[in-house]
Amino acid sequence: MHKVIVFGSLNMDLSIACERMPQAGETLTGGGFVVNAGGKGANQAVGAARLGAQVHMLGAVGADAFGDQLLAGLARAGVDCGRVARLDDRTTGVAVIVRAAGDNRIVLDPGANHALSASDVSRALDALAEPGDVFLTQLECDVPTTLSALADAHARGLYTIFNPAPALDVPRETWENVGLVCLNETECEIVTGVFPADEESAVRAMELLAGWGPTTVALTLGSKGSLVLHAGELIASVPPTVDVQDTTGAGDTYIGALAQGAAAGASLVETVERATRASALACTRVGAQQAIPTADEVARAFS
């Protein structure tokens, strides 16, 4: 089995609930305070590791308590953190989340997530990467560094998976370095200009993206499942019925499963089906990383 190398964010999520959003200058009493390990990069690394991949995390945290907790959580999930930098001059990334009436407001301090340079990532790949390994990244780290890392990984013969989240307009040549792109409905509209309102518009957007370079385009559709376009063939996957408690980690679980399947050499149909089941199971639990299931849990839940 090939390795999965994840370059991405590590954040601590601080979340509190209240009856309504506070007005400017107003203080409200809230409750339900939760501290969760997060960051798209770390979440996806945990997703791949819990499903059986050998995962190496590339990123940075501060030399602080949040950094200690995040690395300990990744290690418990089986992720190798030997290439995660501990920085004295940066704090660990933090997301402060206010929840009210099914809505939320988020303020993000990327902290150490923006500290690494393209040369830092390249040196890590020098030490870890072999042709056929999977390289997975998102857009929560420094964007020029991320795009450079994608090009570097592609040039080394790695299978590159790109989750353009949070979505933004990246240079068109970026897509030539992407083997598989996975994005949700909102990200699809931002990237392609087409909102996937139905299967026809979804396929139109996916074909547009595929024309830019990626061999495989995966589009997640929330409770409707996902569509995957590969070499002109469309794979549709509908999730099993579950008791949904929290969808926070579902997308990252799905992407982690795609990376694990690619590293294991599994068929795309098998990989997509497993990713769908894993993400559905994650929705039955509260939180991000703590909600991500293991391979055995997925097998038992849907046997």
C-alpha cells in the first residue's frame, strides 16, 4: 500500500451556543461550550488513517497547549506527525464559533497554518515521497505554498488529491497538477460558475472541471450523496439512512476515504461506496475528528 501525505491545516475549534447572535457591543449568556480538534487537513488525515492508510501529516502548530492536544489526537488516530513543525513564534490555528438557531458565525485565526513555505514542503517530500504515494491538500494553508506543493507532488509522480476549500479562484494551470478534485456544491459554484442544482447541471460543472486537467472529479451533495466523474463515466452514490446528529466531519471523512482507497489501489467504485458509508456514519456522531469512524466500524454498521 502506498502512503498518504497530507499537507494541511491543524486548528482547535472553540464553539459556544446561544439563543441568537449577539448584536454589536452586546454580551449574551450562552452554553454548550465545546473544544474540538479540527482543521481540514488534520480531519482528512484522521479519516484516511482510521480507514487503514499509512498517513503522514505536513503542517505547523504553535509551541502551546492547543498544539500539544492536536498532535496527541492525530497520533492516537495513527497519523505520523514527525513532519509537523512546532513554532515558538506562532500560535496554533484557532476557530472561534458561535452557534445559534441552526446558524453559525466563525472567526478563524490561521496562526501557524500559514507559516510553512514551499521549500519546507518540498524538503518534507524529499524525505517521505515515493512515486505512487497520495498527496492530499486543501486551501486552509498559505495558498501560494499549497499550489506550489501540488505542482511539486505531481512532478514527483504522486497521485494528487485537491479539496479547494475554502473555495477561491486559483490559476487555471493549477488543475493540470490535480489527479482528483473533491468539492461540495458551494465550492463547485465558486470554482466553475455552475451551481449543481440537479444532475444535468452537476455533470456540466464536473465536465468543465475535468476539461481543465483532473482525471477524476468528485462532487459531494450532502444528504443526496455524491457524484463522481472518471474518464467520462459517472458514478452515483446514495448514502444509507442514518440518524443524523452532526454533519461537521462528513465531508472530510469522505475525502480521507478517497485518499485511503487511492493509496490501497482499490477500485474507484468500491472507494466511493466506502467513502459514502464512512461519511454517513460520521454524521451519527457529534464533532469532527472524534466522529470519524474506523474501517471496522464502517464494516459493522453496514454489513
